Amino acid sequence: MIVKRVLLKKILQSGYVAEFNLVKRDGHYEAALYLNGKYVGGPGVPLLLTTPKAELTHWMGNRPTVGLTESEAEQIISEVECENEVLQHREKSGWQP
């Protein structure tokens, strides 16, 4: 997994620093959650909460999980999709770095 950049950073109520990074893994981009600098496995993009809580509508991580607002989730998903579209375009055009 290669970290490209930080997509979103937030301080949680617990005091932990949550960083959602754009990473390249297995030939495509996804988001990865880091809590206080330590990787937390989980889905590659935010997923909808079964039961939204107040302003939190999405989540990432897998023990612990981190709640996200709709706008935070959309920001992360949009960045991941955009990077994958660029990657796909480069592969189709035969572009080499």
C-alpha cells in the first residue's frame, strides 16, 4: 500500500486523530483510515451507516470505526473515484510516467 496524500483529517471525541488517506493498493486507489498514525483495516471507501446517528451517515474502519458526515464521505468517495478514473484513462491511452 502506497500513501499518496491525506484526504481528510479530523479530531475525534476520544482525542484520537483520524486521517483518511488516498492510497494505491493492488493497482487501484482507495481510502485508508489511520488513527494516531496507525493503519485501521476496513472498507476502501466510506459505507452508509445502517442507522445514522445525528449528523453521522457513513463509517470507515473495522474496530474501531469512525463516523463521517455525508459531506465528509462524499469528499473521500469523490477523490477516490477521480484518481481511479485518471488511472484508468492513463492505462487506456498507454501513458507511461
